[in-house]
Amino acid sequence: TLHLSEPPEDYFADTGAFVDAMAANTSIEKVIFDNEFLSCSIGNQRAEIVSSVGKLPNVKSVVLKDSLLMVGVCVTNLAKNAKSLEELDMENCLLQGLPKDFGLLKDAISANASMKKVR
């Protein structure tokens, strides 16, 4: 389980380092981002961080809490790219986007054969 709750700068110097680490990891099955981790990230950083979780080949569960999430570049990419994702939980999150972004998210969730639960 990867559980990050402090501001991003407490964990890495730049978002690229985090994205690279995610791409190389095969052991993480659950990701939890809560408290200040996502809420203290700026929009583009947040999008890169959330999208990179979808590149984890064995991630089955993702919990995103307490944040503003851009649907089109964050959550849709996560749902589309995480082939093993079974559960996506967005608690106390505000989803931001255009109507077409929400349609693309719905399509990505529907197309993900492993997805069992979205909250």
C-alpha cells in the first residue's frame, strides 16, 4: 500500500521523480492519497500524480480524498490506464470538468473490465 498524506514536497523534489517511480513499480496494489497530499498540489502536478497511478500495472484499489480533481486529465486517465483497477474511491473530492469530460470518464469506467466499484 502506498499511503501519502503530507504535502508533496515532503516526499519528492519534483513531480517527474514521482511519475518515474510509479512507472517503475510493480508491487503497489493499493494507493491512498489524503489530507494535504493532493490538496497542496497545484493543478498540473495533481493531474500528473493521479494519472501516473494508472501506470501501476498491479494497482487494484485507489482512494483519493480531500481534493479538487480535473476529470479529463486526472480521473479519466487513471480509469483508462489502470488495467487491474477494481475500486476507485473519491471521498470529499470536487470533480471539475466539462460535460464531455464526465462522458469520457463514464466511458473509461465502463470500458475497464476489472472495475467493480466506484464511489
